[in-house]
Amino acid sequence: RRSSDLWASEAGLAQGEYGVIEMPSTFPAKNRRVIFDCVGSITEKTKADMYTPVIKKIEEIVMRDHHGDKGIIHTPSYDWSERISTGVGNWLHKRLITANRHDLKTSDVIALHTEDFGPTVIMSPAMKEGVDLKDDLARFSIIIKCPYASLGHPRVAKKAEKNQRWYTTETLCSFMQQVGRSTRGPEDWSVTYCLDTKLADLVRKNRFKLPKYFQEALQGL
């Protein structure tokens, strides 16, 4: 079943009470590529072993393709952000603007990033929505981990228990939101890199649930 059927069910609409219109994107697929360049399965159990591969891959991507570009790194948590910040080489560390729990909130990070003329890189676990990194503000995005909603939240756990399809759809929507922070117009462009094999597996198995225009941009699956 399509994701639209699930959303209609959530809204209390029965079959025949709604319609679906799918429109193509006005943003060329070549301007919004999503590349799966995975380093392994990133979970709570494996994270201690994955810090080093993830850090090396981030350095490789930035050094190889985005040495002079601004970008954003979507981390799974503030602890992950700290690990990456202290683990990367000084050449990249000095470019990072890292959101934290205390004194550097989202608005502060965006302001610092926007006002700096250098190739700064935002790093945060909380910028999948409501952030407009258009044009040179983000020529690349890196998604560290599959953005599952936390099962530690009672509401999420209860809904996931009742309906696994809902949980899968929520995760896919979060992924699309992360990708959407950059390439904000038809003439804009950026590249998104995904490092988690669990995200690749999820997208591969549920590709039909994604809009066709989004599928067109996927590479490396």
C-alpha cells in the first residue's frame, strides 16, 4: 500500500473519500543527488566500532569533493557530534559549527554559518526541519544514521507496536526532510551522502513508498 493510504487512515478518511495527485519535481535530479556511500550498520550497539569509519568517511568526502564548500552534517545525537568534532583532523575541525545542548542553539548556529564567508560546516542532530540552507549555504549534506524516531518516546513506541508501517513511513519522511535542507530551488544544487547501511536497506525495501521524483535522485543502492 502507498504511504498516502496510511496518511489517509491516520486522518480518519476511508477509501473513496480522498484522491492522490503526484507531481514531478521542478528541481532537476542531477541537482539533488542522494548518494549511498555506506560504511556499515550504525546502531546503538555498534556505534563504538563505527566512530572511526564514519569520521574517516566524512574527511574523505569533504577533502575529495567539497574542500571549499559549506555544508551540513546530520548526526544521530549530540554525543555523536562531539565525537566527530574531536575526532576529525584540525583542517576540518576548525570549519565545524556544532550545535550543543547548552549555549549554541539552532538559530545561533545558522547565524554563524550564514555570516562566515569561509567553508563552514554545520553539525547538529536537530536540523531536519525548518532550516533553509539555500545556494552556497550547503553544497553538501551528510546523513550519518538512519533517522528512526526514538522508541524511547512512549507515543512513538506505542504507535510503532500497533503499526510498523507507520514507523517505517515516519522514518522515510524524516530522511526526506534531512535531504531537503539543501537544494532549495530549481537552479540550486547540492549532494547528499548517506553512510548507514540500515538506511540503504530501508530505502531499498520501501522504495515504492517514496515519491517518484525522490527516487530519481537516489544513487548507490
